[in-house]
Amino acid sequence: MRRLPVLLVLFALALQTQAQAPRGWRTFDHTRTGLRWYYPREFEIIPVQPTEKLILAKFERPSPYRPRSGKNRSKENFVVFRLPAEPEQQTETVTSADADKPKSYEEIYDRQNAIYDWEKFMGSRFRGHGWDLIKGDIDKSGQLQRLKRGGDYVGYVFVKREEGEIWGVVGFCDEVVTRSFETIFGNIGRTVHLPEGYKAVKEIDESFYEGKDFRDIPFRVKARKAMVKGWKAFDTENFFVVYHTDNEKLVNKIVNDLEAIRPHYEAQFPPIKPIEAVSVVRVCESPAEYRQYGGPPGSAGYWNFVAKELVLFDAKGGTQKRSVADSFVVLYHEAFHQYIYYALDQLSPDYWFNEGMADYFSGAEFYRYSDKLKEIGLNRWRIPGVKKLVDHERFIPLKPLIEAK
């Protein structure tokens, strides 16, 4: 292991020029931008949220490099980013403060992705971090910065500018292995390039769905193009299910139950007009991968209406004692959020109603290998909390909620 930094130094020049990744490294082709780079094969790819346009891909090492007994260390990870060339300045017009406020969540995300300076990008995506220049020129060979947070060094930033665009690597590692990863992260950044005659690997188009009776084929094609290595997908009438778990029984039941519970949502709350939208349902392999993808802390799943994506994880994929049933408590809850949003023509109802009805449906139970509903029982997660509220008379009666304005 001690020879690794020396070997990587010898790789440095070769990495920048060869058409294929050297031994021990893999090639990554990013379909949306056409950029290619190489990365050490021991790193795994983590998907990026659809609303994120500047970070192209995330990578994480499954276990820390050179772990020491009795000392917990975080896993090394890095992201590759690209900032587009700044558009030409347009004539500014005087507007009021209210006129400058974003008018939708989509506009908020658009503004978050309208960044053309790498330091502003760092301030937006990695707040609280600083950096010290090590060497290089951003406009020539690329610039390497040492990343710090508080009084500790926590990784590196490699930045390079070419034809107005900026791309680079932000990598994190514990201070005990910074010498090794200064070379690794720097070399990854130096390999980022736009190959001549680039063609997307196995380009997917609408012919993939030829002869298949699914609606919104363009959306499904786009979702398939966004998939990363190691993930699989399954199409249903209303959903595109993408998953990274080997638990095929779980995936099959998710696919079945998503469509099985939909008529029960519709029976209680008929849509104001036919729903044409298709949503992605993403099943991460573990709570750790769910958090790495962007799952809110303390949550077990969420529905992102901007990305049209419902995200949850295989409840048995973590270290805590969970059952497969826990995954379905989340699924039925979040799928209701997704349904009611489209049933109301892309509007969300009041929070108390949205969460309350989602929790009601989360107690659903279907017969095994069937789309027949057995019952809608109680959400076992909520029973202890509800009992406490009733015992202490801290609950809010239903009447004030319904009459709230």
C-alpha cells in the first residue's frame, strides 16, 4: 500500500492523454455533457439528484483507505463538477425587490444552477469550507487547492478552465491519508476532457420502447439516460422504478403495490382531470446510500415534485433492525403525496391534510403476490406518539384544523 502514491505519480501524464483508463482505473462517460474522466476502480458511483446540474457525478469508496484499528475514519468520496461558460452580459433593467424573487421552485433550482465561478460554486454546494492553493494555474495545467474546514484539512479541490467552461473535482478524505489522496484527486481532475468524436455509450432513444404501451415515452427515455452503472429499472403504467438493491422480492412487491394502491387513492380523491404524468421511484440499497443521494436527515423517504421523483431505501439494507414492512409504510405514504399532487393538477393540499392522509394510507396491507387490498390498518410507527399526545391532551382537535384559514 505504501507504493500507491509513487505509482499514481507515474500515472499522471498517461492519464491525461490515453484513450482508455489505465490498469486499476475505470472510464466514466457523462452522457449529458460528453465529458470523460478516469477514476480508481475501488470507488462506487452515487447518482446525482435530477435538479442538480453542476455536479455531474458522485463517487465513494466502500471502505476507508488504510483504516487503522481502533480509529473510525470516514469513507473517501469525491464529486466531478462542470460550470458552463458565463453568458454575455445583458442590459440590466431596474426591477423591484418583489419582481426579483423566484416565482416557483423550478426557478429556485434554476438560480442554484446559474453559477459560473468555481469559488461561488464551492460556497453554494460546500458551505463552511475554505481552501489553500498548493500549485498550478487554472487556465493551463489546472489548479490544486487543499480543502479545509475549521482547523482541519479535509480534502482537495482541483479546478481547470478551458474554452470558458470550468470543471474539476472536490474530494474529501481524512487528514491521515491526505498525502495519498492529493495525488489521486488531482489525477482524476486532470483526466477530465472532451474526447474527439465522442458518442454516448449505448445511446437510448424512443426505439427502446417500440411496441410497448407506455405513456410519456420521452420522460422514460430521459430517466433511463440518467441511470448510473449498477442500477436497474422497471416500467409500470404510472411509474419508472429505478433500484440499486439485490432484493428482487422487495422490488417486485414495490412494482406491484405502486399500481395496486393507486385505485384506492383515486376512489377516495378522484383527480380533477386525467393524470398523464409519470414519476420516478428510486429505491436505494441502504439508508447510507439514501443519505448520500440527498435524503433529508432523519427521514425514511420523500417525494420531490420538481424532480418528479419518489425516493426511499431497502429497509433491510442498513445496520439498524428494520423489516421489509418498513419500506412499504414509507412507499404508501410518499406515493400518496405524489398522487394527490397530480390529482390536484400539480398543487399540494394543506400540510395537515397531506401528511394525515398519507399516514392513513401508509397502513395499507395487500395479500401476498396479489393486488387485492387486505386492509388499511394503523400506522404502527405513530401509535406510541399518538397515545402520548392523547394522554397529555396536547393533540389538536379535527374541527379547528378543518376550519383553519
